Amino acid sequence: MSLSIGSLAFDTIENVHGKRERIVGGSLTYYAYAASLFEKPKLVGVIGEDFPEAIINEMKKRGIDVRGIEKEEGKTFFWEGKYSDDFLERETITTELNVFEHFDPKIPDFYKGERNVFLANIAPSLQKKVMEQLGEDKFYVMDTMNLWINIDRAGLEDVIRKVDGIILNDEEARMLTEKSYIYDAAKALKNYGISFALIKKGENGSMLYYDNKFVVIPPYPIETVIDPTGAGDSYGGAFMGFLEEAGNIDLKTLKKAMVYGTIVSSFTIEDFGVERLRNLKREDVEQRLGEYMEMLNFSV
């Protein structure tokens, strides 16, 4: 089973389709629902007293291991944001760290045997703490964001040099590498000594650089995007979940993991928050996968 460390949260999201207040979100939440379509992920995070017990119980029923989630006195991490009508820009209205402000991830002994570890989008100092507890004999994949590039570049780069792979979006890749051409950015990321760099490009799909080869995956076309929040986190969950299910890491497997990430994240954006993921089944994913492969099937 894979192990992931990240945030569980409440989100208030406003966009052209309306506003939803204090719905369940957080990088770890999206990751867990997506990964659980392929395996039984183990989670390490923190919630406040206000986090719904119903969601925790629902996760358990899906086979998600929540024993590493700590409940602290106080409120759960909260974020509020507003999207432009075309979803290309997102404005943060409010961020309240609450119990997440003093989050000090402690990996339970019964999780330390897991091989595949996903370091979700948290401070580089916390990602490093996790790695120090688990040791070097793991397959580490990490996520990050522009905030850490801006305020802790040195700490972030230190973590990148210790992981096997990184997943980030195209804007973050350009910021981190200071390369404007995305293919140059991918190559520059490999200079940190990682095995692969996976760059998410939103409505333009995703790109992998591995073993001096590029793989470009187009998106699955969704006519009406309801909410793009968490699409990248669910991509990561499906990607890591499939790698755990497959049991090996090579170019062919990484390609398949990218495709599953693409398909699962296409479901995420069809509703606000994690609502679509909560009811998603593996057979739904496989059906859409078939449609996707048929769409790409052509000869020249």
C-alpha cells in the first residue's frame, strides 16, 4: 500500500457555476479518494474537532487507512478561493491554517514498511521530516507549489534532490527551473538527480520526462468544467495508486499511470470538491478509459 502525507481541509469555492461553502477538501483528501480506486492508501495528516466523522467513516469503507490521521483541539485547515470565469486564474480569499499550523507529521511504526511514499503539497521542512523518519530505502514522489518556490527555494531543492520523482504544474516547473520552454524545464528538473519529472498542464494534458524520453498525454475532453480544485491532487492519487497496483516502475507503467491520472482527474472537475470522487467506481474509470483510448486510436 502507498503512504501519503498532506492536508485535509474545508474549502469555500466560488466560480461561474456558483459558490459552495465549507466543503471537504485538502490535498490528502483528493489523493486518498483517487488512490483508493487502485489500492488501499495509508494517510498521515491532521484534522480539527469540526471535521466530519462521516467522511472518515466513508474513507474507511473504501479501504483507506486513516489510522495516521490525528485529531487535534481546534478547527480544521480552511481555504477560500474564487476562480475567473475561464478558470485560468484563481484568487485566494482566505487561508486559515488552524490545527495545520503546528502540524508535525509522525509516521506510525505500522506504516514504516511501505515502499511507495507520496509527499503531498506541504512545506518542504515537513516533507524532509517525513523522509528522515522513513529512511532512504523508499520510492518517494513529491508535489509542491509556487509558495514554497518563493519562500523556501533552498529547502525545496534539498528535498527534490532526495526524491525519485516530482509532480508539479507547468507554471511551477518554469518558476523552479527558470526555463520558459516547458521541455527545457523538464530536462532541468532531472538535473536534481530525480528519476522522472511529471508536469501537469491543465487543459493541455500532462508530460513526463523519464530516461531521456518525453511522453505527452492529452486530456480527456470534458464539455463543462464545474470545479478544477483538486484535479492535480487526484491525478497524483491515481498515478501513485496505479503504480502501487502494478508493482513496478518502468516507462510503460509510468505511461499507464499517467493515463489513469488523466481519467480520474477528468471526473474530479465534473463537480465541486470531492463530490464526484466520493461516488466514483473503478468500472466508471475503466469505461472512460476505453472511450479515451478509442479517441486516441488512429493511423497515418
